[in-house]
Amino acid sequence: MDQNAKVTDRAPEFRAALPGGGVLLGLDLGTQTIGTALCDAGWRFASAGKTLPRGKFGRDRDVLASLVAERGVTGIVIGLPLNMDGSEGPRAQASRAYARNLHAALGLPVLLWDERWSTTSAERAMIDQDMSRARRAEKIDSHAAAVILQAAIDALAGAAF
């Protein structure tokens, strides 16, 4: 495990843990599902992945570990569900705990990224694509994960740290 690898909500710390860049996995943690997204190694484009059923952590860990190994993921970005005033409630604390557990299990750096408006933005984009309501419901979590990941890589790739 990389000595710099850790869980943080600070982009400069996360970037320092990944000096060579690499493929990132974005996650939107729902109560029933986990939306996934992946970006290219150069941190230019995030693409929606699969929406996974959420279960016990051990099962989630195994599925995500397989995805990490298959795609050569070097870091993880997890949406942090802050309240509109920026404060943290129970969902944010649950996301922080999930991030710590995933970091401990996979040994990859984890960035917690403010996900306010991500689902709204993802839904608006899918409506603009004329996607049916049923199809949007099926894909919303993975599209929200892509919105979260794209915002994070835009900040990581464009910032001079």
C-alpha cells in the first residue's frame, strides 16, 4: 500500500497520493444501490458505469475489488452527501465510514467529494437526452457517480498543487 494513501476530502492530499495519475473509480452510495463511474488515466473524461445492488459491506468490497483489479484503478472518489448549508448529517458520516472501510480493504487513496446537486445535474442531463423516466430511474446512480467523478477530476487535473 502507498504510504500516502488515505481517506481525505482535500483534493491536494489526494493528488499527492497519485503523482502518476491513473484510472479513478467514482462511487455514488445510495441506500439500495451504488452508482459507479470510471475515468481515463489522464483525468479527462468520466463515464457512467454499472449501478450495483448495495448489500453488506463484505459483498460490496468484493465486487468493488474485482472492478478495481479489472480496470487498474489507482484511486477512488466517493460522493459526500452534505446538507445544503455544507454541514454533515448521518448520511455524510455513513459515507465517511464506508470510505474508511474501503480504504482499509483495498489500500487505495479515497477522496470524498461534495455531491450536492449531482443527482439533479445527472437527471437534467438524462432528460436532455430524452431518456424515459424508467430508464432514468435505472441509470441515475451511475450517472450521478459520473457527475461526481467529473467534478473531482476537473479540479484535480486543472489545479496547480
